[in-house]
Amino acid sequence: MIGQGDIDFLAFFRTLVKNGYSGWSVVEQDVKFGDTTIPPAESVAASLKYLRGVVGKLDRARVTS
């Protein structure tokens, strides 16, 4: 699930903002076929919630700075 791995998404997106990037970003989530402990729909929903939280933190930081 996105947000539970090795990538620091907050730092990644902060770097994009710091460098003036305003284009698309695509985050891909892979699972081993037939080996899912969490149903795909639940995993996608939780990952999206996490990423929205990361973006929300960036938005709040820009407003307060």
C-alpha cells in the first residue's frame, strides 16, 4: 500500500514544489498477482487517502509560509 513502503512521498513532492514543477505525477501501485492481503479496492482507497493527506500538508505549508 502506498505510504507504507520506502518512499518518502512528502519529501518527494516537496522537492517537486521547491523546483517549480507543476505537471503531472503518476504513482503506480503493484501487487504480486494472487497474493493480496488487502482487497485491491480497499488498497487503492487507502493509498489515495494517504496521498491526499500528503498534498494537503504541502498546501497548508505554502499557505503558512
